[in-house]
Amino acid sequence: MPAGRVSTEQDAPDLASIASVSGTAGWAGAATAGQTLLIHGAGSTVGYAAVQIALIRGARVVATAGQTYARRLRDLGATVTAYGDGLVERVNVISDGLVDLVLDTAPVGGPIAGTFPLQDWRAAMEISLSGHARGKLLLLP
């Protein structure tokens, strides 16, 4: 398959996630050369994409991640620190106390508050905007 093309064998949730990941990670594009960007949850799909975008833009990336993805993130050029106690202090040392931008992509656990057929997206959006979802809202094809 040529680069930049999507397989017709991918289902709707897979295709939707591509747009979601790239759109959210695109916030890292606000970083400019010389700035320091903290990406919390850099081992997540969105975080990993954001790290790459920020590095391409010339930003210095401080990434929080677990051991599973730490080496890959370091190989990209990010400075990685673990989650947990002392995180703020470690980030301050790594960044010399200056972080220009923060992107929190750490996965949030919790229950699924509801599922909606795709055509009922407005109802899901209203619940989401109300702040009373108490969990994840999923749109299904």
C-alpha cells in the first residue's frame, strides 16, 4: 500500500482513531524550536505521535512514560522520566525548571459511561459537554 493511504480493510473505529490521534497529537505542533515541551503519557498512542511532532519542530521533549516505551522514546530523542513520586522534581531538574508547554496524554482509566450509535453523536456530545458523563463515551459504527 502506498504511503499516506489507508487500507480499505480497516474498520470504522480504526480509521476514526487515526484522525483522533493525529488531531490530538497535533497540539504538539504549537511547540517551536528551542522550547521545552513536557508530554505526560508519552508512551500512549497520542503521546508517542506528539513526541515525534514536537521533535521534528525542534522542541526539546521531556517525556513521562513507563519502562515499556522509555527506550523507544529515548531513541527518538526525548528525555524520559518515570511516573510516580518525585515526578515534579525530576522534571524540574531535567528542564532546568522551565517548561514552555505541557501536553497530558496519559490514559485515563475508568468505566464506560455509555455507548452510542454513530448517528447519535449529538447526544453523546451533550453528555460530554455537561461534565456529567462519569466515564468514557463511545461512538460505535
